[in-house]
Amino acid sequence: MRVEALRLLVKSLRPAAGQWTGSPTTETRYRRRYVDLIVSGASRNVFRTRTRIVRYLRDFLDALDFSRSRRR
């Protein structure tokens, strides 16, 4: 099934970061992680890489049948 059309039913209450005011400050980027992910391609790449590493580790430990109950 494919999407044929998409219609946004709500308006955005705030403009995208940097659209009207320039680049967001470092403090804004840290407080609002989503802003950093939208604005910075490098942050997106770090986030994706971290996600892949965590997924790999979880799959690896699942394959070994490792679980929290075994720690006791």
C-alpha cells in the first residue's frame, strides 16, 4: 500500500529553527534535541550510527540468549 496524497491538517506554531532567526544557539540545540537533528546533518549521522550500534549489540546479546534474569 502506498500513500497517494498527504494533507497536513494543523499548522506549525513555530517556524523551523534557523528559518527566520538564523542558526540556533548551542543552548537551544541542547535543550531541544529535535532542533539539532533537524538543523545539523552531522548530528543526524551520529544519532543514526549510535542507533545502529545499540541495535547490533541488542541483537548480538539476544542471539546468545542473554537476559537480565541471568545476572542473579
